[in-house]
Amino acid sequence: MPGPTAARLILDELRGEVRLTRAELIERTGLSRSSVSGAVGELLSAGLVAEHNVEPASEGRRPGRPVAGLSLTRAAGLVAAVEFGRGHMTVAVADLSLRVLTENTVAIDVAGGKDAALRAAEEQILSALAEAPEPQALVAVGMGLPAPILAADESVVSGPVLPGWAGSRPAAELGARLGLPVAVDNDANLGALAEARLGAGRGARDMLYLRVSSGIGAGLVLDGRVHRGMRGVAGEIGHIPVAGAAGTGRTCRCGGLRCLETLASTTAILEALEPSFGPLTASRLVSLADSESIVRRVLTDAGRAIGTVVGDLANTLDPALIVLGGPLTGAARPLLTGLRESLDRRTQPGVGDAVRLAPGALGDRAGVLGALILAADRDPAEGRPHGVA
């Protein structure tokens, strides 16, 4: 059976990339310079690829020698993303070079009913596609969920977050509704994918992405790829008991005690501050972080708890970078201060002091952008994502 053509190999490499040069395409595809040149010429003539000048400095070249970067055009097709939170759904449509054309967030009770949520997702995707300028064919959809996803069949793992979704295969169900391939992953993995490709983790081959929200999860990027583990549930750190935590704490929704998310999730942080400020939202908490010392102290304590768990993970994986994401990114400084303190205490020499800490660059959009990457990166032959960061 003949292998893929040079043009197909190049199209596949350009999926999910903002821009690649001819030299990068030669390195990635293993094709000869003449084969890449000929195939790029065909794709340019067909209008599937566009050429842009890249600043010489960004390529490490001497001034006066601009380099042509290549990206897919809208004629190559569009991808959509649907990211489910606990009380919202964000839908976006982008071209295959990840230029977002439309994006919208609506309130929805995701845990209240899977069928209603998927029906709403279908309606929002079709509506967003109709609003996109110069609409083209939708070729794939990426989905994000705040729950672990089994690798074997993309089913939702039973748990307290989405109890009505346990055992279901929402990607297959939405795909049947749309007549399109749909890929799914959890929100932490998608955040890791987006920050590694487009945000604070660009250039880092080994990175931990920490999503601190109503739950806490880690996305692992190892040797440039999102690592999901054998079953697909790697990085589920929110229910690890925190060693040395004072008292027993409140009982976690999983039934455990001193789970990390009962000490350092946005829910736990907001509850700790309620006696001083009354009911707070995450955005209000962020606005208070600069002016209120008690807010900074609670955030620092939460960072210490996170660092207690992440320190053991860092000893095992030896990452170059830890990125903090989620709705509290705007108040990342005290969280990262506490995280650094725990890392310094709990990591081996040469591990903690070598790892760099950074707030996420993409904020709460990391999940939906990661879902767009997931859709754009899918393997055309298998319908599954590559997961390369």
C-alpha cells in the first residue's frame, strides 16, 4: 500500500501550528529539500497554504535574511472546541493554524444532565460555525471535561464531579450528532497542551501544568508530549492527602481527609476568606490579592499545600518548568511563593532550585485552546490526536 504523499505529510505537520518554515518541515517529515519545495508549491497553488515572512531574529538568523513561514489557510478546513466547566460551556471555532474565528461562553449546568449538555454543545457549535467569516468545512472537534477520561474507550471515569456522566462516551455521542470525529481529554491535559504550544511553556520539553480551580489537576508534558498514562488518568493529584496538614480538615467529596483540593482549590480558598470578606468570586479574590494581606496569606498557604504534593512529583519527573493555570492565575504571585517554599523543602538537591515557576499565559482560555489543538492535531488516518506539545 503506498504511503502518504509529500503534500499530505506537510499538511499533517502544519495542523495545529501557527507557522513552520521549510527547514522545519524538512526536519519533521524527513523529506528531501526538493520534495518539500515541490509539495509546498502545489499547496500554495491550491490555496491550502499561505506564506508569511518571519522576523529574522525569531529564527536566530542574521539581519537581512528573512525566512518564509508557512501556515494552513481556512480553505484547509476549520476545527471547533467545546470546553465544559462545572457551570459553563465555552465553544470556539478556529482554522487549522489555530486562528480563533469565534468564541462564546454560556452558563449551563453540566453536571445536571449529559444529554442536555451535549445537545447544547451541538447547537452552539453549529451556531458558531455559521457566524465564522468565510465559513469552510468543519473537519474535527475537540472536547474538554473536568473529569478523568479512560484512554481505552474515551469514557468518563466515575467520580464526584460529573456523576451523571460516569461510563459514558461523550466524544462518540457528540461525534454521532455532528457526523464528525471528536477527540476528548480532561481540562488539565488540555491546559498543558495549550500552554506548551502557545503559552508559558513554549520551548519546554518537560513541564508540569497545574490547574487550580474548584478541583486541582496536573497536566504532564514529558519529552514534548502530553503524558496520559496507561489508563489515561495520569496527573490526578487533587485527592492526594497532604502530609503534615493540620487537623483532619473537612471531608473531601471523594470521602477522604486532607485531600489537596480541600486545602488549596478555589472553593477551599474562597471558603477560608468568607469570614473576612463575605461570599467571594474568584475574580473578586484576584482583585483583592494586591491590597489585602490576609488574601495573600491564604493564597500562600494554598501554594504551600500544592507544593507539598507537587514536590514529590518533581522529584520523580524532574521538570524544567511548572506552570500555574486556572481562574486564580491573576493572583499567581503568592501561590507561587508558597509553592516555591514547599519545593525547596521537599525536593532533592538540583531539582527544586532548577525548576522554573511561571503563571499561565493563557488564563482560563487554556482549556478551550487546548481542545482546538486536540482537534487540529488529530491523526487523519486514525481520528486520534497526536498530543505533541
